[in-house]
Amino acid sequence: SKMGTPQRAVSIEAQAVIDKVKGVAEVKEEPVDPLQMDIDDNEMEYEPDKLNLALEPEAVATLETKDVLSLDIKIPPPRALGEAEREALVKASVSRIWNGAADLTVAGAGPPKGGAGSGPQEMWMLLIVRMVTRVVDPEDSGSEEESDKSKEEEEERGLALYERQDRLRRTLCDYIMADFSGRIRLATTWMNEEWFNDQIRMSKDPDWRPNYDIWLNQIVAAYQTHMDSKDRTFARFLLDLPSVPADVFTLLRDLCVETDRMQVGFATLREFVTQRPTLRTEAMSILLELTTHPEKVTRGAAILTVKRWVGDMQPMDSMVREFAVQLLRRLQSRPPAPAEKRKSVSPSAAPSEDVQMNGIAAAERQATDENMEDGQLPPEDLLQTPYLPEHLELPAQKAQVLQHVELLFALSTKVPEFLDEIFAAYGEMDVSVQEAIQELITALIRSLGPTHGKLLTLLRTFPPGADTLALRVLNIFTEHGRPPAQLVALVKALVAERDLDARFLIPIIAEMDKADILRHLPKIVSMLNGTP
């Protein structure tokens, strides 16, 4: 037991030492607050650049720029592709570029749909079209060895390159036409680049074959097969073109004649007139000529289109007015030809050859001067349209006369001064033309009414030869009701002042008193007897 007591004491002391060590360890493992730590002045500051330099291998040396440029790097030649592979690659590239640009637009990186700008989509479109249009010439891509080739070989090589370019254009054209309304901006950009490229090429090579007209016609021909009558895409596309060839104007004329698609044709021509001054003359000529079309629907649509510009919109107002007056001039009778006048000369009084030639020239000049004095135009200066006969055959048909005067009648409701032109030209017309005018003018006179100031003035001052037209106007006013007192007084004064026949009294005889009837009774009786 004595031996056990010291051993137990030792074990107790050892356990106490162990517990003390554990307590110290537990104290050291307590978390340390970094805000309460003291920073030693000898600690190294954090410098990333020095650390990076220290970590770089010392064996790696920095290459100088001149050493990099002096390296002989050879790129392996590209793999030769067949024509089918080339076309497939280009088509895939075009589709990928366009779809990638569309993704940018959807993500908000591009301009709004349908708007113009210089965003990513416009840059991608330029990249696409310039890959097609800006191709290296055969002359520029040749080497010194090829300079010794014959001219025939060079032409064949150039022809092959141009055919390849056309295949690229065909690929782009097919891609656009697959969704023309959605890719109209790409089509417009392509056409502008083709036109610009043609201008540059033709300034250097007069024999350059222009691609603009060819591929514009391809687009137009492909789109017109499924064109919608209410689609404004086609008009917007043509309006943004740098130049419109004659073939496109011919197409627009044909569209105006087709009942189901005339809206597209007229809308496009109208936009050309108002927004493209350089194309105004061509577009206006087509619209004015269509006002003489034999089909009433087409003629009426053209008249409504040009009528909106009459008033204060120049220069369209002057163009429409002049055209309408020139149409009226076509209805005036022509003077006899100089040959007919020569036949009336007596053979016994035939002068010498020189005198005869001078006489003929003088007669022709006199006939021309008289013609101009009467307000007529020489035959060679008469207006011609594709829808009117070169010469009006007599007796005139009412339908052909209507083609000449319907525009003027429609304008007279806005510009009453045109009534003066009608009455002035009436006396120079053939009897068959006058009869047609009397019938066709009925709707116009009824729309103006018996109190219209210009009409009443014309009834009082109508020119010589227009008495039958004035009488027709009077009959129109009185055939469906009693004439107003103002009109009755005007006719009474007119008969007294100008000594007109009794036909002017018949329409108003019911409004005349007994004294007036007795005064004009001899004229009325002579008319009933058939005597003048």
C-alpha cells in the first residue's frame, strides 16, 4: 500500500499537466478577430505584379516584335472545293450571317424591325451583299505566268468567273425571295450595292455588263407571281431603289390595268410622283395616259389619282391641266390638207415650178397660222397615247369621245374655268362629236346645278358655234323641274340681245307671261313650220 501511494500521486500530477496542455491548445484554437489584429511593419505588402513576375519561369524569354515578323510561317493551301460545295458553303454562310444578325436584333442589339440605321444587322447585310458584288476581276487576280495565255483563254477564264458570280447572285436572290417581305431590307441593300458597283465599273470599262437591271428584273418577275393587292412591300421596295428602269415602269402600267392588282400599281406610281422627283415625269406620264384607257374602271382610277393634285400641288397641277386641254384639242376638226387645197387651183392658171413650190409653202404656212389662231394644234403636235387612235374616225363613237373628255369633265367640278375650254372648242368639232358631247356632259351639268355662277355666265356669253351646247345645258336644267327665276330672266334677255331662235324659249315657255309669248310668237310658229 505504501508503494501504491507514490505511484498514484505521480499519475495525478501527470494528469494535471495533460489537462493544462489541453487548456492551452484550446485557447490557441479560438477564432481570431482580424479587426483586432496588429499588423507587423515587417509584413510584405500585397503587390500582384511582383508576385506574377516571381512566379514566371526564368527560362522563358520575351520575344521581340521583329523576331515574330521574321518567323517563316507557311499556311497550308485551302482545299479545292467543287462548284456544288462552293454554292452550298455560300448559301450556308448567307443564312448563318442573316440569322445571326436577326438574333442580335431580337436580343436588343440591333435597330427596330423595319427601321433604318447603322446597327449590327445593317453591317451584316453589307457583308453579305459585298461578298456577292465586290468580286475580284480576272485581270486583277492573274499571275505573271497567266499573262502569256492567249486572249481566248483569258476570255474563257473571265466568263467562268462571271458565271460563278451569277450563281452567287442567284443564291442570294433565291434566299431573299423565300421571304421577301421579311428580307426586304436585304433586297434593298443588295440592289443599291449592285447599282453603285455598276457605276464604278462602267466608269472604268464602257463595255461592262450592268448587273443592276438584270437582277432587279429577276426580283420583280419572281415577286409579281404571288403579289397581294393590299401588299405595300413592293411599293416600299421600289421607292428605295436608286434607279427604276423602263421595264419596271412597264410592269407598273400592266398592274394598273389588272383589276385585282391595280391598287399596287397606282399606289406605287403615286408614291413616285410625290416622293421621287427624278422619277416624276415617267410616273406622271403613265398615270395621265391611263386616264384615256378604254376600260372604265382603269380610267376612273387614274382620273381619281391625278385629280387630287389639281389645285395647289405643283408641278403636278400644271401637268394635269395641260394634258386635259390637249385631249380636248384632239376632238377639234383638222384643217384641209395642203394637197386638197392644191387640187382646187385651176390647171390653166398653174404657175411655174418655183412659183408653185413657194405658193405651196405659203399655203401651208397660212393653214398652220389659221390653225393656231383657231386654238388648234398642227397634226404633228397633237397629243398621242397608247389607248387612243392616231386619228379620230368620223362619225365619232361616243365611247372614244368619252376617253377624250372624261378627265376634263372630272376636273371641271374643281376648276370651273375648264368649262370655258369646252365651250370654246365645241364650235370647232364635227357634228358627230358635238352630239356625243351633248349626251356625255349631262352628269357634269346636273352636278353643278342651275345656279352655278360659271354656267350662267357661259349661257349669257357662249362663243359662236356653241349654241347647241348652251341649249343642251338649258334643257338639262328644265327637264326634271321648273327652272329658277334667275335662269328664266337670263334666257329672256339672251334671246332679246343675241336674237336666238325659238328653241331657247321652249324650255321656259311655261314660265313666260302672255305678253312675252305674243312677242316671240312668230319665232315659235316658224320653228313649228320647220322654217328658220
